[in-house]
Amino acid sequence: MRLSTAAVALLLAGAASAVPAMVHTRDDSSSNCSSSRWCMTNMVTRILDSMVAHDPYSLPLARRYKATENSHPAALGMMTSWRTITKTGPPNVLAIDTTNGTAYFALDISEGNDHVKNVLRARFKVVGNNITELELFINRFRGDHGFSFSSEELAANYKPLMNPPANRTKPSRADLSVAVDDNCYFTELGGLERH
């Protein structure tokens, strides 16, 4: 039995319509993660979950992205974080800038020994729905970052920043302006000297 070309085409078209499409699409016009606080917060969770799962490529990475770990550029799969981090929690500090599509977070992490906590600090940038920049810094010892390292005190140190007063108001630019006299000099330590 020979089938004509038209019959084969008709048969294949009918079979194809019975199989659900496996094409993954997203409507980028209605969703822009970089301008959504909820989405940027969710991106933090996704980054941390991918570290614990040791799967950096589960993240929505841009085709070209910039990434560093402790100031060394590397592909995510080559970074220590995705091989050693075994436990994370919610960030002790989380700062999201939806205008620029960036976020900063810091938290205690475990790298296999729950009795020894380290500090992970990270900054990332999202364009559209993809991560384009990721900077990680892990403090394992006081020598890594000087006296600001204290995994035991991280939550307490950041608590005032994460709990601003309910009645706060945003000052205007005029309120933030400072007049500096011609006889005033800035010093290296951040103070002012008057002559």
C-alpha cells in the first residue's frame, strides 16, 4: 500500500495536532522582573536555592553575564559557592532597587559544618527577566574582611536597617543640601576642618 505525498502530509499534520507543544515561551512584555520587588525578592531565593542544590544553571542567566566571587571573575559553575554552600536562610539584609534592577543581600550560610557560620554578601543585576551581573563575597574568617565579619552578630547588626520607623518621611533634596564655607576642608578621615 502506497500513500501519496498529500496523504502523508495530512496524516502527519493530524498527529502533530494531537501532541501538545513542548515550546516554552514567556511574555516579556507583561513581566519585567527588574522592576518588581516581588520578583527581585524571588530571584534572591532562586539564587540561594541554586547554591544549596549545587546547580547554578537553574538560574535565568543572560546569554552574556558578568560574575565574580571574592573579586575573582568566573563562570558560576566554577565558583566555590555552588560547590560548598549546604544551608542558607532568609537574608538578614535585603536592599532592592527596582529603578536600576539591582539587589543586595547578606546572610549567614553553612558550608557543611552547621557549627561554623560564614557570611555571604551578594549583589546582582537583572535586565528584563535575566541575571546580567552577580557579585558574591564570602567572609569565612575575620581576615577576609576585617572587623565587620561576625556571623553571630549579622542579624542584630542589620536589624535597625531592616526595620525603619513606620512614620519615616523621605527628605527632599533641599533638606539634604549642605553649605560648605570657603575656609572648610574635608579631611581623609571624613571630618571637616575650619581654618
